[in-house]
Amino acid sequence: MSRHHTTTDQTEPLLRVTDLRTQFRTDDGVVRAVDGVSFGLNAGETVCLVGESGSGKTVTAESITRLVDCPPGEISGRIEFRGEDLTAASEDRLRSLRGAEIAHVFQNPQDALNPVHTVGWQVAEVVQIHESVSRRAARKRAVDLLDRVDIPDPAATADAYPHELSGGMKQRVLVAVALAGEPDLLIADEPTTALDVTIQAQILDLIADLQAEFDMAVLFVTHDLGVVARVADRVVVLYAGKVMERAPVDRLFDAPAHPYSRALLACLPGRGESNGAIPGNLPDATDPPPGCRFASRCPFAVEDCHEGDHPPLAPVAEDTDVEAGATVGDPPAGSAPLAASSAERSASPDAGPDREHVAACLFHGEDYDAAHLDREVAWSAAEGDHGE
Amino acid sequence: MGMKWYVVRRVAWAVVATYLAVSLTFGLLMVTPNAGADVAAAQAAASGQDYDAVRERYLERRGLDRPVEEQYVDYMTNILTLDWGYSFSQGEPVLAAIGEAWVYSAQYFVPSILISALLGYGIGLYSALNRYTPTDYLGSFVAYFGISIPNFWFAIVLILLFGVVFRLLPTFYDSGVALLSVQNAKQLLLPVVVLSTASVAGQMRYSRAQAIEYARSAFVKTARAKGASEWRVLTRHILRVALVPLSTILIADVLAVLFAGSFIIETIFQIPGLGRLALEAIQQRDTPLVLATTLIPVFIAILGNLLQDLAYVALDPRIDYGDR
Amino acid sequence: MAGDEPAPDGGTARGAGTGFEGIDWTAVDDAGSAGPSAAVTAEVLVLLGLAAALVYDYVVLANEAPTVGVVGWDVTGVEWLLVVVLVVGAFHAALPLARNRRLTAYYWRQFRKNRAAVVSLGFLGVVFLVGLVGPLIWTAPNEAIDYAAAYQPPVFAGGSWEHALGTDAQGRPIWHLIVYGMRVSLEVGLISMVFAISIGTVVGTAAAYFGGYVDEALMRYVDLQQTFPVFILLLLLIYLYGASLLLIIALYGLFSWEGTARLVRSEALQRGEEAYVRAAEATGAGRWWTIRRHLIPNVSSTVITAATLSIPVFILGEASLSFLGFGDPDVFSWGRTISAGRSDLPNAPWISTIPGLFLFLTVLAFNFVGDALRDAIDPR
Ligand code: SF4
């Protein structure tokens, strides 16, 4: 389950998550929200965690700095940040990382700011926690940061309370909060989902600008493939707490390998039969059935899919592209900055780990032929034909 | 609608509420047969005088035979000018009797309020942040105990244990003891414990529930993601926000619980405070004193509510002044 | 947890986990909306029967003969009310639960997780039964006076089995005092609760639904009522009118619904925004229809919790009044017994402490059950 490219790269990735498992003990049993997830993130790069709600993407993101409540949560596996294993780090150590090295922006700006403090106070708080500066200096920094995230009249807005600002403004404030410690890694958990479409675009642009300016890596959690296409360098597709597919963003869109990824793409408006959602439900998180997690909704499922463990991640052969006419054999490329166009991305000839394309499906394993996945299927009929 | 207008409105409402409360007592008096007159007449009849004649004379002397409006205006004026009448059971003006009694009530009442707030919030918040630990379970147990135990029975059992069996503490209050003395502290210990048990428990449960709710909130997660320490999260974020609803219950519930409790406490421990004064007044059918001892807690409650509304202004920037 | 009971339909149970909102109340209440269902008819008939019996009792029998001749039970006013409350409770709580087996089973599974609450429920069941039928079995304390048997200690303190819990200063068995006290507590708790909760629910939903001036007026009144401490109001009214159990119950019922009204109002305000209420309005349903069919059922989880937790408050309140000597002199409230035993504390501590223990446990049990109910039906 671990990655195969451990020693070959010249530099350590900024963040490497290996076999992460986060589970919660509840009255109804142990909920395995994240069940063996691995991925890496290089400095300055953007990686998207994609999946439906309940896929474990938020828990994965919040496990990194142990923001999930423990207990009842339990985190195991390895989370290496600059080579340091965070699962073994003390709470004090994590606190000094949070906000300063690893910052978060959360989904709903309406609730993410404390209603009884001014927004300036809340930005300055980060500075005060991590640096010994005077209150006035911290406030000045806060006003500068508010200015940097394009808030009009930052000095006046610093004295405003959250309820006096619009949703988009609040999200800008939260971005300022995240920037205040000048982090190397920004974890953005659905930062635009709760916002209007036009505001969404503004916030995405803002994050991209700041990423370039501060040279941050961004771990972007989203269910929205439109956002993925816009921001990602590489993508990790999660389903029911497991990684289904890891791929560079162009590979995922041009040649999705895993049936689940294909289903997601097929449900994208303007692609395939766009009927909105994949039929069926996530398996029970306390007691998942054996075999592939996706089997109950997968139109390709065969008997073996319902047995044993979830299939391991296997490299995807370059020529197993979906439909005829899709870009076959895209030249591999190294990591590219967020705003890079796909032309720039394909510039580097180096086939490093960042170009790896793996999928956890039997048909990409050794015993099956991936071509089988290319036959036409109707996603909406999937459940009826192959369910249970 | 600004803050000033809000404050004006709340103060105005407090005045209206006071007026309504006083009027209500007047109304109740009017629709009830006059107890004092009956008592006087019955006494007179016992000593051989004519029942009805005495009764009438009694009413006349007090101006109770006049039209209702006149009596009402009189009554309200008297209340307003602090002319609250003469208490025959105490043999002195009502206000004088109250002036002597309140010191004794305050001696255990004020510490009880402080203890309720500090201990109640403290344990409640601590439990909320240390859920599922033995301390939390112990706290919950104490809270259930506190809200369920009848305070009069609790007092009796404590007196039996500490006063009768172990002989550690006095079994009743001695008003001859100096205010600032160890002995006074000792004799106030049980009353304070009994009175504050229920409200401490109530505050604990409520503040724990509030804190747990906020501990799960998104802004607390933001604070933790900033690298804030648990203490900072607790004081600057959770407690600061929780103060808004907690201030509400402090006034409304604690006062109600403590008022009811003070009658019990003063009866059991024989403390000559306001509660005992009220009970004696009722037993002796001493109407002016009954009214006074009823109105004082009502005034305190109205004042408390007003303070609480004003506290909102200071505590909660979200307050919608126009809406309240 | 999972092993001991086969979950026939996990998915549905989970779906019902949203609380009482999960029920289709229209279906629970009656089958068709056209006319009154069998249950409603039955309830009306039973209540009419009770009314007839009441008239018969007061007009024909007056105070001369006991109402139920066989057991010599002369039903009093408060007892009539208790019977009415039980009938209403049977039709509005027990019947829907019995009809909706699967949901009941789901709530029970949730509730069962709390051990203390299950034990408490058992205890309350016993108190309920003994309080209901006990007075028909054991003689009233005032008929059991036996000075020869005064101050008998309970059996665990060297007494005899004849008076297992001992006797008081007049030789009355403590057990009889406890049984009659249970009846009083039941009456106070249940009747006041039904009064207070009904008024509170109606006022709360009305305020939320109508809004505007109606809301303003109702909530201002609630403010006022909350300001006036109930206990002091009770003392004042008892001073003016004299103590009777009926008065105490009525006052608690009439003057302590403001908390429920507030809760229900804020809950209903939230619910009112939700789709099905809007939909009901859009289809042209009348206001009261919308309130009755959509709003009230959907605040019921709030109401049920508030109801359970208000019972112990009333029981404690009545006991406190009785303790102070403002209770009904004709009934044997626990508060009164405890008060009476106070002077004998050093030599006969059981007179005060045993009834006190029962009072404590009853209140404790209600609090446990109330909290567990909230966790089971109203998960947040
Ligand atoms: S392993 Fe089987 S069930 Fe799972 S995705 Fe592949 S084909 Fe579908």
C-alpha cells in the first residue's frame, strides 16, 4: 500500500502521508473514516483530495495536524512533514506548527469566525500566538494582511464583527488568518463551496496568487471537479476512506482509470450522460462489506470484486485510455505551479513520482485486462444491474 | 435602531413590568376578602363586640371603603413614595422590619450567588473539555444529585450529620453572633451549601452543554488551527461566546431557585431574614408586610433581568437592537 | 450493542434517527383526514363517560357515598383530573407508540444505552403503579393512627416486619405515608405538566407562526411571567385563597409554561422555514391546520423532553410548599411528612429521612429519564 518511489527523488516531498488511518469509536462501533490513505505533496504544489461527502477527504485533511478530536478519534500511519512524523509529535509541537507552518481554511465562512471578536483581532491572534510582538504590531500586521486579501478599507474592516461582513469577505478574512503565519502548507477544505459562483472564482484566484507569492503548497479538498480542473497539479480520488486513484490532473481528466473516477467524470455536466449523481450509497463505514469498496455501485464488478480486501493501488498502463480520440500517451511532466497551463505542464520529460498514475481496481492489477473497463456502460443503470 | 434606543426600551420595559407587578398585587387584594378585617372582627367578636360593626370600622379606618380608583391611586402613590405601611405583626413600619431583616438574608444569599456562578461555570467548562473522563462522570453525578435533592431534606440530613451526630457545626443560626467571626462563618456554612447546591448543579449542566456545543463549532476549529492553546481556546473563544447564553440563565434561573430556597433555608436554620419575615407575615395575615416581602423579590428579579439585557449589549456584538 | 438484537432493517432505523420528524404524523394520528378516526372517537367517548361519571358523583352521590363503592374510594376533584390526564396520555402517547412499533423499538434501543435511565424508568413504573392503586390497598394514614405503635424503628434499625419502614409519632406506618405521598406527587407532577406543556406549546407555536404583534404580545407576557417568581406568586395566592392541592396544581400549571413556550417558539421558528411547512401553506392549508398538523408534531421532541423534565420541578415545588406548611392540609404530601418528622430527628430520624429518600429518588429518576429521552429522540 505504500508508495514505490521512496528513495529515488532528489528532494523529500514537503508532506508525505503513508497508510493514514483515522477511526472514531462510537456507540455503534468503530467508524473507519480514513482507512489506509497515502499521498505526497511537494513544496509549491497543489494536490486535490476529491470525493463525495463521506469519502473521508475532510477527515484526512484534518488528521494532518490532528484537528480531529482525539478521543474519540484515533490516528495511525505516518504523516511526514519535512521528514518529521506528525502522528508521533506532541500536542505542543503540533500547536507550534498549526497556523505557522500548516494553515487551514475551512468550508463555511459563516461559522468559522468567532462572532464576538472583531475580524482584526482574529487575524492578529495568529501573529500573537506564534510571535512575541506587541498588540499594536500584531494589529498592524492584521491590517496589512486584510489589505493583501483585497479587503476594501482594511483599517476600518479590522474593527468590524463577522456578522457585518458578507460571506465572500469572511472567506477573505479567513484566508488572511491562514496567511498570517506565512505557512508552507495551506490546507483548504472546500473553501468555496458555500459561496456564490462569482465569489468562488475570486477566492480561487486569490489563493492561486498568494500561493505563487508565498510559495505555499496547497492541499485542496473538494468534491467539485470543476475546481479540481482549475487548481490541481495532481489529484487523489477518495472513496469510503480509501484512495481509488492518484493521477496528475491532466491524466485524470483525459484518461481516468478507476471506474469510480470515470463515474465522477461522467456525472460532470457537459460530459457523458450528465445526470448529476452516481446512483447508490457509500458502504457502511463501521462494517464495510469485503472486497472493493466501490463494488456495490460499480457496473464492471465481477465476483472477485466482492471478495478479499480492497484491491491494492496498481500502476495504470498508459494505453488504457477511455475512449478513442482521448489524448493517448501524454508526455510525462514534473510538478507544475498551480496556474500553469497544460502545455507548460507537458514540458518536462522526467517521469518522476509526480507523474505516477495508480488506481485501486482489479482490472488494473495483473490478473485482469484493463481494456474490459472501456466497454460502454450506462452509469445510471449501474445499481440495478450489479448492486449487492 | 441603535444601542441607545435599545437601552431606553429595556429600561422602559423594566418600569412597565414593575408597574404591572404592583398593579397585579393591588388587583389580587381587591378581589380577595380582606383578611385583616376578618381577623380584627373575629377578635372583636370573641371579646363580645359586634362582628360586622368592628369589621366596618376597620375598613373605614384604613380607607378600604372608598371607590376602587381612589384606593388604587393611593396604593400606587404609597408604594412609589416608600410609604409601605405598618406591620402589626412586627410592631414597626414595614420598611424598618425589612431594613433589619435583609442583612441576614444577604449573608448567605450573596455567597450562594457567587458560588453558583464560579463553581457552576468552572466545573461545567472543565467537564466539557474533559469529556468521558472520570472527573466528567463525577461532575455529572454531582449535577444530577444537586438538581434532584430536595433542599429542605438535604438541610435536615446535613444538620443531622454535622450538627447532631458529629457536633461539628451549629444546628441553627444565632443572630447574636458578630458578623465577621469564625462562628458566624461556621453557622453560615450549611445554609450556603444547601442553598447553592441546586443552582451550582444547574449552572454546571447548562454551562457544560453550552461549552460542548461551542467546542464542536467551526470557529473553535479555526482557533485550534491557528495553533491556539487549549486554555486560550477555552477562555478567549468558548467561554467568551458562552457567556452570552450563560448570563441569561444566571439571572433568570438562579434568582428563581435561590428565592424559593431562601424561604426553606431561613425556616430550617431559623435565620431572621426576609424569607422568614414573609412567612411570618403570611401566617399572621399581616397584609402590608406580605405585599412588601412579595414585591421585593419581584423588584430584584426585574432589576436582574434589566441588568442581563444590558449585559447583552456588552457581550454580544451580534445583537439585533431593533428586534428586541 | 450490535449483537444482541437483530436489526431487521438497519436503513430504516437510521432514517428514523432524525427524531420525531421521521414520523409521518398524519398517518400516526388518524388514518384519513376526512373524519375523526376510531382513536379520536374512542378518546372523546371515554372523556364523555368520565364527565358523566363526574356529574353523577357530584350531583347524585354528593359527598354521602364513595364513588366506587366496592373499594370504598371516594374520588376527589384532583383525582378526577388525574384520570383525565391518564386518558389523554394513553391516547396521545401510549397509543401512537404502540402503533408505530418499529419507531418505538428504535427509540427503545437508543434509550437503553443509558443504564441509569432504564433503572430509573423501572423505579418510576413502580412509583406510578403504587401511587395509582396503593391508596386502594393500604389504609389512609389518618385512619391508621395507633399511639401504642408510635416511634417504631424500621426493620433494618431493629424494628419489626409489621411496620417494615417504621412508624411516626402517632404510630402511622411510614409506608402508608409514602404510598399516599406517591399519589400526591403523581397528581402534582402529571397534571401540572399536562397543563403547563399544553399551554406552552400552543403559545409557543402560535407566537412563531403568527409573528408580528401576536408574537410580540405573547412574548412580552412570557417575559412578565418569567420575572414574577412563581414560588412567591404561589405563596401570595395561597395566602389570599388558602391552600388546596387543586390550587397548587392549577397555579403550577398556569404559571410555569413560559420556558416551554420559549423553547417551542424558537424550535417552531426554525421548522417554519422548512420545506414541508411552506409546502403545506402553498397548497392552501389553513393556518390552524398547518400549526396542528405540521408545526406541533415537529416540535414534539422538544416538547416531550421539556415535559419529562418539568415533572420533577413540580413535585419538588409542591413538596417545598408542604414542608413550609402551605400545602393542602388534607393530603399526605411527602413534604408534609418530612416536616412533621423534623422535631423527632435526633430520636427517630427515619420519619423524615425515608420519605425524603423516596422524594429524592423520584426526582432523580425523572431527571435521568428526561435526559436519556432527549438523547434518544432529539440527537443533536
Ligand atoms: S475492483 Fe471491481 S468493483 Fe472495484 S472498481 Fe474495479 S471493477 Fe469496480
